[in-house]
Amino acid sequence: MANDPLSLTFAALADPTRRALLARLAEGEATVNELAEPFPISLQAVSRHLKVLERAGLISRGREAQWRPCRFETEPLERASDWIGRYREQWEDRFDRLDAVIRTMQDGRDEEKDHE
């Protein structure tokens, strides 16, 4: 697996449990125990998922006395969104051109029907 930030982000987001953990953290900080509560997996499994998210920079862990809250970090998602956005513009341009070709073809058919 590649270790560049974008690859780490997409690899972390590839798992539905990790996406659910991020969705929960988007609502606010939480401890590992709080994050693990709704999942039918072990606390160790949740911790492994959190390590993947942390390695990708999608979460950070604080230290407040004995409480170690996890926080959602948006920068990696912003980079991924920017990367996707560049391709979205290309796709939209291609769809616009395809739409124009289809309209031209439909207009040509409409003209043929008018001449019949």
C-alpha cells in the first residue's frame, strides 16, 4: 500500500466501520469506549480502526487527564475532495459535450419528422 497522504486517506475511507467512526466524530469528540459502543466488534478491533484513521491524519487523539478523546480532522478529507473535484470538472465538461451532441441529434430527428 502506498504511504502518500491521499492513498492513506482513501484506504482509511474504504472501510464502512471507519466511515461510521468518522461520522460519529463529526458530531464531536469521543473516547474509544464511546465510539465502540454501537459496534458489534471488540474494543481492540475499534482501536485498530482508529489507528488506521489516525495514521491517515483523519483523527487525532488528545490527552485530558485520564480521558483521551478522539477528534475528527478535516484536512485529509479536504485534500481528497480537491483531488476528486479536479476530475469532477472534467466529467461535467464531458457530460455537457455529450448532452450537446444528443440535443443536436434530437434536433436533426425532429427536422426529419417535420419534412415527412
